[in-house]
Amino acid sequence: MKQDASFDRKRHIFGAIMGPLCALLIWVTPIESLTPEQHRLLAVMALVAIWWITEPVAIPVTSLLGPTLCVLVGVAPMKTAFDSFANPMIFLFMGGFLIAKGMMVNGLDKRIAYGIMSMKWVGDSPRRIFIAMGVACMICSGWISNTATAAMMFPIALGLLEAIREMMAANGKKIDLSSYKYATGLMLMTAYACSIGGVLTPIGTPPNIIMLGFLGELAPQAPLVSFFDWMVWGFVAMVAYFVVAYVVLWKMFPADVEHIDGAHEFIERHAKELGRWTRAQKNTLFCFGLAVVIWVAPGILSMLYGSDSGVVKEFNKFLPEEMAAMIGGLLLFFLPVNTKTGEMTLSWKDGCAGIEWGTLLLFGGGLAMGSLMYTTGLSAWVGEGIRDVLGGHPSELMFVALFCVTGLLLSELTSHTAATNLIAPIAISTALSLGFSPIPVAVGLALSTSLGFMMPVSTPPNAIVYASGYVPITKMIKSGVIIDIIGIFLITIPVVLLLVKLVMGGN
């Protein structure tokens, strides 16, 4: 832990110095192929990119700093620079945050998690508990923050491991959980499944919604990617990633017992402590279900009537995906729990605290910088440069693979959200420059940046389980490398190039 803190301090100091230095160097270096606006924007982007990666200040602060500097140096007027902060995708995320907070405040998330863990098929088998823990994490994180899911499931995993320790002690065998293989595996499964579940839906993890936002901003001519479309390939990718993670982790960290005495009782006891379904939980489930129905309805209607039918167009006109999230989220403030006291399903205090304002600012700032790169033509210039480096006309397979691997490597070094903001505009612009559809590379980037399994800094779930002391950094790196490589080359790229194109009708 001390080594990680020391590394972070050095990273912050390096970025604080190199960011402004690189920006100044670009500013004073003549680049004849760039207009003055493009040149100044390139200098600002250098600063923002380095600070997103090294984090000398909070990432949301850097996201606000970028558009602010663009106004100050004359790249764009205030309205243009900050217009992306009102992008409809931000409200899709905001509504999703409200629904997730309602689930957390009212205990619906725990009820779902314990419901899965307490199923009869799980019992006291270490292997089945391993799978059930992963499935519970995966399903919950498909709809709520992977960080919140990890924080919720972490104590459950600790309790199960303590049950193992007590069972072993009763049988005359003392174990040190910090060096116990199964403890390491269960902790890593908890972290990895939280990240894997995020690929299921557009609101499952920030990179998904960021990529949809960039597609709308930078490639408006591309076919619309609906919530239903994303869930189709997201489900396939999620299941495939989970199978790989399970096989790798179980091979590396198997249990040395066939039964965990007391594990099923531990889970059932905590499930019973939740009591009967409350009015707030029922209301939250209704709001969540309503949002899901509105999200998937256009896809179902398209299959029944055709994507160009009047029914689908009218539905999307009055109930777009962003509206579904806001309807579900806002309803929580109106559905009563106790009419006598005026208590609602979600209070403004809880709801406001549940909105991850930093993520929304990061999303808005990333869209703002990407949009400015597009409108000034800087992204096209970068795309042409990458095209030349790739030899002029690379295959789509090589192109997608390059950006998927780059996105994965960046997500291992910094926040996967910042990594997506950094590379997405370049990937989409380069795809357009090469004559490729931007959708495969956009989806590939979103999926690959969710595969940050190697380092504690890669994603909050990794950091949470690493803090337990049961996960040696060498074990996280080793298992993470294996899952990353298999995930990228055997799942991400095939899903992107085959399934995505199939869903999008060959576009």
C-alpha cells in the first residue's frame, strides 16, 4: 500500500510538471499544417491528456479546465465550449444514478444480491459460492456503479471467508487468509465481476455512455446505437468475459475443501435480516422496471414493425432513452412510502448525494474537448496522421485491435473513464478518415477499457479488494494479464467485428 501511495505521488508530480511543459512546447513549436485554432487546441489537449492520466488534480477538475482554457486562448466562444455539458446523454446517466441510489438507499441491491447467493443450488460448495458471488456482482453492476457494487459485496465476501477460517479452526487446521488461495480468488472474482457486469448496459459503466455520446457528437451520420442494441452484444461479451474470469481464477486459486460449513447459514441469516419487502423497495423495483421496459421497447418494436416504422419513430420521439432514465429516477421522488409523514421513496438529500457529479463533469468535459477537436478539424488531422502511420489502408481488424489494445493499456494506468475520454475522439475520427464505420471501434474501446484487471489503480473494485490484504499485487497482475489477453483477442475483437455489425445491419 505504501508503494502504491509513493507511485501515485510521483505520478502526480510528474504530471504537474510535464503537462504545462508539453503544452508550452507545442504552443511555441510551428506546425504549418494546423490552423491557429487547431494549434492552440492541440496544446490544451496535451495538458488535459497528461493530467487525465497522471491526475495531479482531480480528473473532473481537469475536465472543466480544458474547455475553460479553450475559451481563454480563443479556440471557441463560451457557449460552444461548454455546450456539451447539456448533452442528453448526461441526463441518461443522471437518471441512472438516481435509480441506482434508490436501489442502494432502500436495500433493493442487497436483496437482489442475497437472493442470488441464498439460492438452493449454491449451498455450501466453494465452487458454487465462487460462481454465485460473481453472478451477483455482475448482475448488480450492470445497472449500478461498479464501485458501489464492490463496496456492497466486499463485506459479504469477507464474511464467507471468515466462515471458512472458523470451519478450518474447528477441524484443527488454522489458516492465514492473507495467503489462502481461495481467499485471493474470491476477492478477485468480486472485483472482476463488478467490472465485467458494467458492459451489459449503456449505463453500466461510464465508458459505455461516453462512447455513445462521442458517436452522437462526432459521427451523427452513423446508425443510432440503441439501448437494446448495446444490451445484445453487451450480454454476449459479459457472459464470455465471466466464463474466462471464472476458469482462470478457479484454476489459479482453487478451494482445498469440498464444503464450507456454515456458509449457507451465514448467507441465509443475512438474507432474513433484510425482512419482508418494504414499500420503498417495491416502489424502487417498479421505477427500475419501468425504465428498463422503456429502454428495451424500441428494440422489440423494431423487430416487430421494422426500424423505420411510424410506431418506432413516434415512440422514440416522446420516450427517448434519456427520458426513460429521467422518468424512472424522478418517479422515486413522487411515489410515497408513508403518506402521513410525507416520506417518499427517495429524498432529495439522498438523491443529490447519489449523483456522481464528478463523473458527469468528466463526461461533459470529455465531450466538450472531443467536440472541439471535431469542429476545428484537429481530430481529422490526428486521424490522417494515424492512417499514414498504419500504412494508409490497414485492415479493419488491425485498426480495431490497435485501439482496443491501446484503450486497455491506458485503462490499466489511469481511470477507465479518463482513458475513454482521451482516446475515443481519435479512434472515431480515424475510423471516419479510413472510411470505416465508427461503431465497431467505439464499442471495442468501451469494452476493452472495462478490462482493467491488472492493477489496483485500474478501477475502484480492484482497489477495494486489494485493501483487504488478501490479494498480493503479483497475483492480481498475473491473473489480470491472462484475462486481459484472452478477453481482448478472443472476445472483444470478435464481438465487435461480428456481432456488432450483425446487430447494426452490416453498417
